[in-house]
Amino acid sequence: MNNYDRNSERKFTIAKLELRKFDTWDIVILSIFALAVISYLVLDEYHSQQKFQITYFSSYAAAFLIFTTAFGIRFRNIKFSVIWLILSLMFLYGNYPVAQIPLLGFVSYHIIRIIFWKMYKKEFIPYQLGRGGLYRYISKIEKKGGNKMDRLFTKVLFAIGYVIFMYGVFSLVGIKV
């Protein structure tokens, strides 16, 4: 394995966030989310049915990524986090309660990782949820995979994600939470 610790592109800032260049997947993910947000804002005025569909699809795709995969590790990049936060806030424009899911997922992931950091003095490496259980993810940047505590925190993150997901489902059928 390469020595990722000596990567000169890693500069740490507040709350152990890092300042580094985007990789290809960072650009693809942010571009897709930006396209969804722009479509949502453009359709706001004219096509409310399509706006509704974009909102729900995008929100649940973001929830799936944040709560069931190791996607949240990307939030460690301060540039990625700032762009995600801005896009999530723009997504709130249309007053659909489910549009809050990307923002709630972002905030809950950061809360979990900060609590993990305070307790264990190392970065949270979430497991990936898949068919049949949890699968260990090995971060090349951190040069470590998840351990028992990462597994426990992944379960907590998933439980929070389930509550947020259900909030979206209830808002879909018209039940106010």
C-alpha cells in the first residue's frame, strides 16, 4: 500500500477536516447533485410534478449514499463539505420536507464523526451496509479499516438515517412529524 500519510496535498483545518484536491468521484458526485439542484430550481416555476420527482429521487439517493456506504468520508474534505452544504441549502428552496434529507444526512454524519474523534482520537471509517450485513471499508487515505467501534458508530449512523428516511416517507404521505 502506498504511504498516504506523506501526501503533501493533505492539510488539516478546523475539526480535523482536510484541504485536498478533488478526485474524479468527488467531481462526479458533486456534479450530479448540482445538476439535480439546478433542475429542481429551474422546474420550480413551471413543472411542479417533475420538481417533486427530482426532489424525492435526489433526497433518497443522498440518504442511501450517506447512511449505507462509506460516502461520508468525502465530507472530510472541507471543499467537498462546503459545496455539499451550499447545494443542500439551495435544495431547501421549494419547501418540500424531504428536501431536508441531504442536509440532515450531512449534519448527522459530521456529528457522528466529531463524537467519534473526541472519544477515540482517530477518524471514523464507516462500514458499508450490504446484503447480509456490514462490510468493512478500508480507507486508503487513513490507511486503516473500520474496527468494532467504527462498526458500532455505523449502526448508530444507520439508525439516525432510518429516522431521517422515515421522516421523508411520512412527509410523502402527508403525515406531519
